[in-house]
Amino acid sequence: MGYKLIACDLDETLLNDEHLVGAKNVAAIKRAREEYGVKFVPATGRGFMQIQPELKELQLYDLEGEYVISFNGGALTENKNNRIIEFKGLEFSKMKEIFEAGLNFDVCIHVYTPDNLYVFNLSESERQRIKNQKLEAVYPEVNSVDFLKDTPISKILYQNVDVPYLMSLEEGLKPITDGHCAVSYSSNRYMEFNALGVDKGQGLIDLANKLGIAIEETIAVGDNYNDMAMLKVAGLSVAANNAVDDVKAACDYTTNANNNEGVVAELIEKFIFNEI
């Protein structure tokens, strides 16, 4: 099979623990693009504005004909001028319900708009992560989202490093989320809420259709639950060695490399270059 597009999760998959792509991955991606014509598309839970440094490292920054799937599929953008092609946001009223419910839980809360990240109830673990990722964020002084009433909302998430605790909240939130939200988990610390029907899988399908690429000609690679939808629809699904067990079980191939050792370089060498 001649694969034409790789959709790749960022955190804990492409990026190492220092939140860098790394020379090995960069070199493989560059060769795949230049010699084999393979498109490389970041598919991330973060917003497209939050991954500009990674696009620079990947040599994909501000390029025409190169794309990002962001907000777990909530936005599809072309890298040139961060042009929005598709945006599937969350209703403000629904985001506000989830936000106000979260104030009763032991969680840090992120609210994403297309341009900004707002962080409430900042935890120490999240403070350190945001610092390490060099993310720009706004920290409102009051626990209210009313100031965002007229702003498009991309998604909202809860953060706690105790994932079983986050998962325990899902049942009680169903009166708010059922029929309105897609709920997923990522980075072993986030419970994410997108508009219903939004996921990385649909984002991949939409982009492949736009580019005239058969879904069978795509590869998806990831490590966590918010990657499952794209892993299920892609022609080839690849799990990072450090992926959660459910992701490994769902994939066609699990890399020997973990995210510090070049997950993407390995899959490219094996499935694009046919060298291993």
C-alpha cells in the first residue's frame, strides 16, 4: 500500500518528554514529504495557535497546502495564515454548564477559543506542564466564563492527573453531555468535551476527502483515548510504545520506540521507506 498521508497526535506521540519533535522524527518526516510525497498532518487536542512552535520545528509553518487537525477535530486549518477551513465549536451555553459543574470538582479547567486558551483553578501539575510546553494562556481572576458569551468556543476540558477520578465524573455529567457532547480522554490527565460528532477520526475523513486521498491511504498514530476515532478509520493504525493498553489493542502496529525514541521515525522507516 502506498500511503499518502500521516495523521499524527502530538503530545506523548510525536513529541518527547521535553515537548520537542526531535531530530530523528524531523528528518524522517522531511524525507517522506520530499521523496515520497507523503503529507504529514498534526492531529492534536490543542488549538492550532498553540502548536506554532511545533510547526516551525516540523518545517510546516505558514505553508500553503499543509494542514492541521486541531481541537480533537474541532478545526481543520491550512497552515498558511492559519486559515480556518472547518470549525465545529461547542455552544457557549453547553460550555458554561460544563464549566460551572467543574467548579464543584477537583479539576483545573481549560476553555479554548480559536485564538486563546483560558485556564481556571490552575493546579500545580498543570502550571508546570504549561510552562514546559511554553503555552500562552490567559488566567481569569474570576471563575466565570460570561465574558466569552459572544466568542466561538472550541472545547472545554477538565484536568487532574488521577484519570480514574476524571472517568468517575462522566456518569454524573450525562444529564449535561448526553446528546450534546463528545467526551474523550488524553495525556493521562485530561477529560475533554467537544461538540457532538467531533473527533479526530471525522477530522481525518474530512481532510482526506478534501485532498482526494482515499482513507485506506492514510496512517494514523497516537497514544491515548482521544486518538481512537482516527485510529479506527485510518488505513493503517499505529500505537506508540507508551500508548495506553486500549489504544495498543485497537491498532495494527505498535512501535518499538516510545515517544522519546522516535515513534514517527520508526513508522515512516517501516511503512513508507520499507527499510525495517
